[in-house]
Amino acid sequence: MTMATTANQQTELVPFRIEIDQADLDDLRARLANARWPDAEPPGVGWDRGVPLGYLRRLAGYWGSEFDWRAQEARLNELPQFTTLIDGHRVHFLHVRSPEADAMPLLLLHSWPGSPVEFARMIGPLSDPRAHGAEPSMAFHVVVPSLPGFGFSVPLAEAGWTSGRMARAFVELMHRLGYERYGVHAGDIGAGVASGLNSSDPDAVVGVHVTTDLPTAVTFASWGGDPAANPALTPEQKERVEELKAASTDDEGYLRIQSTRPQTIGYALIDSPVGQLAWIVEKVKAWTDPAAELPEQAVDRDQLLTNVSMYWFTRSGGSAAHALYESMHAQEWSEPGPAPTGFAVFGADPIVRVLLDPERQMEHWSEFAAGGHFPAMERPDDLVDDLRRFFGGLR
């Protein structure tokens, strides 16, 4: 009897609600009100050296005095949420079942510096297309976990949570939910996890849909060697790739720090809300649609701050940095799985396909002129449509 009870507890799906203590809200507002700011910054540098002082002060002021966390918390709590113990670690996830009985299960994996908040505007159209003017045959049962080390999947139980280990945990999650066939969507760090799912659960994964943008594509390509050394590139393409490599190197300071000294940067991210805000907002500016002059012109400001608040209230800035460290130091790499893979490129540039799919063998390739690294927040309607197209032929 004791053993059976213990086993049940190990696999139990526990209902979860986000309920941030008022003391934590008051503490955040006090820290923002009493933040220490630089006296000045070099004139005329704009965003070239990081987040401009004037911009960050205004955004922090809005976060501390006008942003309504309780309203955002209530909206998130309208979505069914659970936690469960997998491989010794508590995993938090959203699970929104479609009213359509024959809906396809779909696992959505967030990016860094993201969270399940990324997908908030997509869950309704994906799970209940009939209510959003689309065919009910396009419905999905939606599962959105917080990656271990992110959001409410904290604290990290131990070291070693690589992308491969996360993939195996989510295989267990999907089967624990009773899903024998399912699709996977991901971007950024989630894409590495998705690849592991494809190879770890080949009889269940029906397809993997990945989003990318120009900076991410350059990073992906560089992991296989120097992309500019590809003999198939024309001289013009090699010159373009060299330019992109230089820009990528300049933009990857965050990755160098988090993949080498995550514990050190973690102290600052957990202790200073201004530091955590700047750490995320800089990447939102750098990675979203270049036509947007400010981050909130690419991503809704309240959704952006809800995501930042998730990092702050869960103290996951440091553990998310450790997750990047684990991924960059992993000794295991997933072999390609059998399920078809589709790519959706936002802020499309012709060089992306040259880098990632030069033989044009990808089963599904879509390009969108607008958007960037965070399409679920920047272009949710486009992403929903592309998911429907890709998985429509795999049901």
C-alpha cells in the first residue's frame, strides 16, 4: 500500500494557480522606486552599448507604478495549470484541452528569455478554432511547460538538466497526459529540446515545427563549423555570412556569460529588478523586427513585462542561465528523428535558407517578412496559421 501511494504521488498532476504574495509585489515596487541609476551615459550611443538610460528608467517606472500584475495573473489563471514530478524535478505546465474531441495534442516549448507567457495569445485560436473563426478540424490540445529552470519549474533539483534530459522529461509528460501521438513546436533553446523529443519518442512525435530568425540561424549554422567556409556559397553570400558572423559575435555577450559563469550573473538578476529588466529587454530590442524602434513596438508592453515579472517573482534569472550553461556543455546531442520538420522564418532573409536548408530538403519552409525571435508575441496570427498548415497534413 505504501509503495502504491508513493508511486501515485510521483506521477500525480497537481492543479496549480499563480498566486504571488502581496509582500513580493510590494518589495518589487520598493526596489524599482529606490533603484540606483548611473549618473549619465555616453551621448549619442543609442542602443549600441546596451539599453539606453532614459528608456530603461521610463520602462521601470511603468513597471513599478502602472503595470497591473494582478490583472495579468488573473488572465494566466484562466488557463488550466498543473505541476508534476518528473525525473526528480517539479515541472509546471499549462494544459488546455480543445472542445474538439479529435484535436491533435501539441507541445509548445518556449525560448530564452521567454516563458509560457510567450504563447498566451495563441492558446485560444489553437485550442478552440471554431470560436476564432477557423475550421474546428484545425484544433489542438495545447500543452505549454515551463522548461526546467524557468518560470515555476524551479528551483533546479540538480545539475545536468541538458536539452536531452528536458526532452525525455517532456516525453514522459505527454504520455502521462495520455497522448500517444503529438506535435511539437519550439524556437531557440526549445528547438534543441524539440529535436530530442523527435529522436526519443519516434513513434509518438508526428512532426516538429521550428521558428527561427536571422541571428538565430547564424548561431545554428555556426555550431556545425564556420558557415562562411561552405564551398557552395557564392562570393557574395560568403561576404554576407562574414558580416552576419561579426554581428552575431557582437550580440552574444549574454551567451558567453551565461554559458560560462551563470552563478555569478544570477546574483545580479535575482537581486535587482532593473538588472533583470535590462537583461531581457536588450535581447527583445536586438532580436525583434528591426522595423520596430522600441521593444514595445514589436511586443505588447504588458506582455513583455508579464514575462519579465515571471523571471523576477520565480527568481529564475539565475536558474535559466544555468539551463543555458547545461545546453552549451552537454555531452549528448540528439540525432535527427524520423518525424518531418518544418521551419518558419520570421524577418526573412534569403541567406537563412542557404545556411539551414541549402539542399531544400526541409518538408515545410515558410518565410514571413515581419517579425523576429519572438513570433509568438510579435506575429501570433502568422504563427498560428503556419502551425495549422504544417500539422494539417500530419493529422
